[in-house]
Amino acid sequence: MTNRIPSDMAEAMRLTTAGKLTEATALIQRLLGGGGAAAAPAPTTSHPGAPTIIDVEPVTVEVADAPPSRDPPQPAAAPHAGRFHSGPRSGLGETLRDLARRVLPDGLDLGIGGVARPAADPLPDGASFTTASYGNAAGARSYKLYVPANRGGGEPRPLVVMLHGCTQSPDDFAAGTRMNALAEELGLLIAYPEQPSSANANRCWNWFNPDDQRRDHGEPSLIAGITRQIMQEHAVDPTRVYVAGLSAGGAAAVVMGGTYPDLYAGVGVHSGLPHGAARDIPSAFAAMRQGGGRAGRPSGEPVPTIVFHGDRDSTVHPGNGDDVVAQTTAGATGLRTTVERGAVSGGHGYSRTRHADASGHAICEQWTIHGAGHAWAGGSPAGSYTDPRGPDASREMLRFFLANPRRQHSRT
């Protein structure tokens, strides 16, 4: 989700990379005052790509603080050139970034297939965001784990496993969803398994492969193994373990809920597809483009599921969100369905449909975001595939999760 920058903003970026921060800042200040660039057009949501891609993110170009204009710019081969730092910033470089955020909060499209994004929030003192790995007969996967500084008095804490979309990484997904900040607020652990390019050229989870749709096989066994490893190494409440994802990651999250209902208490699906919607690449594309690829729900009690989908998503058809809901509620009797409508101030409208049993327990909650495309609702422009115009999918997912501790299931 990016905005094409006007020519004046392109000139500001050129001045920045040349080290002329004073001139660049002055130019952006003039733009903020109403002179120069016209309003940027609405972001596009169509991302064509290779056959196994669900969402395609252009190569990110990150711009570091440049030296004063009297000094020559750093050579291209400098080891730290072209990288943001994670710590606090000050001076003209920070001023320039702040001004740019106000002009184009979704990021600066440089017109060369790259986007300069604002830096993610720095890590709070006492928190950790570390890399580990897990392996079994199906292979190995790295993952990142966020442990908040808010230790919660040593009590077992909830764990949320977040599955990124195609071309994304754990760091990118964490920055875009702002899940780590919410983990700090609520005292959660957040894990981000990483799909390597060796498993899929575009780092998509292979939700459409039959072997990656089965319990104790392929990628489901690896994601479940990561989850269990974290549960063994940290104080995790086993009744409050959840899985969520975006796009290909959303489809993989549905697979995990269907194949491991004894492990996950809830599933979050953003712009994803139902379990078994495809059996190969051609059927995956058919489901993505048309929807209607629902399959029967796996046996056993359904795992409570919350679904988000933009009604203008041209990458994964919005009908797939309906199919996830139909799959989750299949066979359930006596459900009471309520619909409420609302809007984010200055942002998207939405419809929220809640399916609850006779006791009022929510089996499924569906958010249809009006006018939204293929992006994480309420996310930060520091990550890819985000739409800051809301609603806040991350916060709403966590609300839904924490209200749904795991019930007993027949599998062990």
C-alpha cells in the first residue's frame, strides 16, 4: 500500500540522499504549507506477480540520515549505507521523516519500484525480540519471539503466533501490525515464524499444497513445533495460545486452527482463504480471484475465528472471507447472528458480524472493511501491506482472542 509521490517529493528525496537536508526540509515544509505538490492519488491494491505469489511488495529502499551538505555523501559501498537505525533520532533527518509522514503516511513511493518507510518503534527497555529456530523431519524454520518488558508478575501468559504474507519478513510484519506494542501493553508473547525463499521463492506459506494442509506434515508440523517449543521454554498459558496471519499467512492460520484445535484457542484471518480452498497452484489462483473455494470443515469442534477482509481486495477475493466464516460455523446449531456498522473517524467504514452460541459465546466474528484493499487494517506504514485508515485489526484480534480461552477438544 503506497502512494505515488509527486515530483516535488521526489526532489525532496533526491536532496536527502545527496546530503542536502536543509534544502529538503525546506521543500517539504513548503509542501505542507500548501504550495507545490498536488494531493497523491489513492493507493492501488492490485499486485500482479508470479504463480505462487499472493501479495507482492516492491523492494524497500531505506534512506539513512545523510551527512551535512558541506560533506560528500557516503560511498555506495559503505557497510551501513541505506539503512534506518532502530534507536531515537534527532536533528534534520528526523524532522524530514516526520514531515514526510504527514504528507504521505503510507510511505514514499520513489517511482523506481521502492518505498522509503518510516522506522519502526524502538524496543522498550527490558523487552527482547530474538531469533530462534525449530526443525523436524519436514525441515526447519527460523522465528522471532517478542518477550515484553511487562513481565506480568511471572504468571503464564498468552502466546500469539503471527504468520506473515508473501514477500514479508518477521520484522516487517511486526512493524506493520504493531503487535509488539500491544504485547507490551497486554503482557503477551508474540512469535513470528519465517518462511524462507528456499521453501517458496516469494516467501509465501504453501497453504495450497495438500501436504501443507495436514496435521503433523509439512509446514503445519513446523509451525506447531515452533509453538510447542516456545511453550516449553517460556511461561505460556496453554489455554490461551492463538494463531493469526495475513493473506497466505491468513490461509495458513486457518489450516493451523483446523488441524491443531487442541493447540490453538483462536484463529485470526486477515485477507486469507479457507482450509482446503486449493490443492495446487491453478486452483489457488482460482480461489484467490473468484472465491467460492470453500471446503468442508475438518472434524471436531470449530476453533473460534475472527476474520478481516477489505471489500475492494483485488488480490484475494472478499468472498474468501465469507467462506472462512461458513467453514467455521458449518454444522453449528442455534447460532445467533448480529450485525453492527460503524466507521473509523477519518477512515474506513465497516460491518461487524458476530455469530454466537446460545450462551453468548462467539464462535466467529467477521469484519468487512468498506473501501479497503489487500492490507492489514489499522497497521503502521513502517511495514508493508498496511492501511492506517483502520479499523485496528490487531487490537480487535487480541480482544477476541483473550475472550476465548481454549475449550476441551478430542484430539491430543
